[in-house]
Amino acid sequence: MATVTSDAAETPGNDGCPTRSAKSFLGGFFVLLGFAVTATFAANLIVDPFGRYDLVNIRGLNAMRTQAGSHARISKLAMVCHDQPEAVVIGASRIGIGIDPAHPGWGAMAGHVYNLGMPGMGLQEAGLTLRHAVYASGRLRLALVGLDFLMFNANREALAPQTEMISFDPQRFVLSEAGSCSASFLHDFDWWLGAEGLAQSVVTVLRQMPEAERKDPDKSAIWLSLYRRDGLMDNAKLFEDRAQTGGYRALFGSAQERYYVSVVWLPPPDRSYCFSRDGLDVFDTFRDMIGFARQAGIDLRLFTDPLHGRLLLAMQYAGLWPLYQQWKRRLVQILAEESSESGKPAFPLWDFSGFNTITTESVPPPGDLKTPVKWFWEPSHYKKETGDLILDRILNYQPSAASIPDDFGILLTPTNIEAALAADSQKGAEYLRREPDDAALVRSVVRDATKNDRPFACRQSPANDPTEHPRQR
């Protein structure tokens, strides 16, 4: 009589159904799968690498959310959904570093304020970010938007992802009343609760470190990526440490002038600055932004970001100064036109960007480790103290202990724009005479970066386009 072996229990039954052992295996597999999914969700919720949930903040675990800063285009848009601010400030990295949501000038008129400054933000992204702030918050009343000359180069708008590795995903924005933060969340679900989020959670935990290590050059990039809960980039201590070791002359160097001339203002391969390209007109984009703000009933206040005088000299030596002045004229003109069409006062445009008392501060000589530069970290990025003056002016805040230089923050209008441009040029000439060594350094850097070529002619520009200009030597 044949005996039945134990192998019979591991084979399918006559009806083709799995046996008890197979069912046990499948059951165990799904239990483990469920545990893994649950553990992933739990880790992402607790570590919260992008600061979305803010359930716990534990030193050594997630107090330093390094990934929130390095992935600002995910984290900051989500924070608008989470916090529903009543006021925002929008712009490029200068905004992220310099404009403080905790400034007392915001006061009761603003309520909760969030800093939406992001590295390399272009004009199209700025307009989408404003829309997102309106619809994702549902409570927005006030928006300050920092306008930058770099934003208005149509070539850069087209080429930035190739030249600066800056891009954004339109599906992350809430762009209408029909949109929702839930849809945005689901679009990035893997980043929030899935495997990609788990990877970022692991990196967050591994990058926790004591403040003493911010002086380590190999780890400084981690500290540079840190943001405060309200969106302000919190890395002043890192810059201060660098200034103490190399002086402000080392912080200024010449890298910013070279970078702006060779990549930001004149991006390859076209090497030109144009207000229009292939059907894109950046001033139409600007019109759309202010038109939306008017329609949404937002108190919109515009301002031009300050640059240090050395970077303004680089702009002159690169042949961009006529376009820089034309940029301001067009902004004023468009705001006046919108005001006439809407029958309402023009949105204010405060100009902080030219040569003035703040932007022409001298840089200490090499070897001077004690003398600070009060208003700038380097030619491109101003300090929070400068941002505080900007907010004092725009928000009409008048602290008793501070005074704003008369030439810092000019309210541009059709009646004063030409006088303001003339005064700017005169102060630029005075700065050049006062700082001949820095002027010579910048001239040499620009000549080397551009091979002494002025901007090339714009492609596909109409004959009457003010950006159409011949290549000069």
C-alpha cells in the first residue's frame, strides 16, 4: 500500500486551488507588504523631510530638515496648502534669504506670512506661484513680488533648465478654484508617503548634525539648504563663519559676476538677452500676473531686488545697461496701462535695484577679517538687514531706531522714471570713480567671460523690438 508523503500537502489540490502552505505563504507575504507600507507611511509622517505635517521636531532625528530646502519647489508649495497664509512674498533666492516673514512691519494687516522665495525663480514661475498662493491658501490678501532683471530674459525662461538646472512642475500648483491641494498632494504622493519620500526621510536623519559642524567646508552645503518654518533661508550663521575665516573680500570673490554674465543674463547657446523669443513675450507674462492679482482682489506690491554695485558694473560692461533701463520703463508703462484699463490706482513698484547708498557699500580689502559688509553677503544676495529696510519702505513701517536712505526704494511712476534713471546712472559713475580696483576686477572678469563680445542679436525679434541690437565689439 502506497504511503502519502508530506510533499502532497505542498501541491495544488485537484480543483487547482492553493493548498494550506501556499495560502500561508501568500498570507505572510501580504502581511509583510502591509507592514512595509505602513512603516513607510509612518516614517515619512514622523521624519517629515519636507516639513509638510510638522507633527514632531526631534533633535538628532528631523529638527534639521535639509531636504525641505533642497526641494523647495515641493515643500514650499505644500506649506501654502498647510498653513494657508494671508500674505506671501515671492521671488528668487534673494527673497528667500533676505525678506523676513517675522518683520514687525507686516503687523495685523497681513496675519500669517510665508516666504515663497526659491532659487532661480523665473517670471512664469512667479506668476504661477502667485496663483497657487491665492487658490491654495484661500485667505491671501497681500502679496509682495520681487522682480529681477534676470526674470525678464525670454532666452533664460526657455533655457534655464539646460543652463542652471532649474525647473518646476506645473501640476504641483493649484491654479484655479477647480484645483485642489489634494490633487497636488496625490501628484507627488510618492514624495510624501511613498518610497521616494522614505529615501528623503533617510537622508534627513543621516544629515542631522551639531551646529559646530557648519564650519566644515565639506558639509556647508547642507547648512545652506536650511529654511525656517516660515520659509526664510536660515543660513546667516554659515555666512558669518565664512566671513570670519576669509573676510568679506573672499565671500565676494568674482564668481557671481562671472556666473551672471556667462549663464544667467546671457545663457548659452544664444548668448543674448531678449524680452521676446519664439512667440513668448515676457511683458505679456507680467501683464497676465498683475491682471490676475487685480481680478483676485489681491493687494499686490512690486519691487525690484537690489544688487551690489559690482554686479551692476558687470551688467554695464556686458552691454546690458540700456536693456536694464528699458526694463524699468516698460514695467512702469504696463502698470500705468493696467491702472487706466481697470480704473483703479496702479500697483506700486518700488525700485531698490540701482546704484544707491546701500548697494554701493565698499568691500574690505584682502586680508581684512574684521570689517564687515553691512548690507550684502556677496554681490548677488543681500542680508536680512537690507530686506528689513525694503519691508520698512514697502510696508510703510517707521521704526524709531532706523532710518532708510532717501535713495533706497524709489516709487517709480511715469512722471519720475526718467529722472530716476538719470540719477541712477550718475551714482553709478560716482561709484566707478570711488572703487577703481573693484571696477577693474569686474571689467576683467566680464571680458574673460564674454570674450569681450556684447550681447548677440535676439532671434526672431520684431524690427521694433527694443531688445533687437547688433553684436558689438
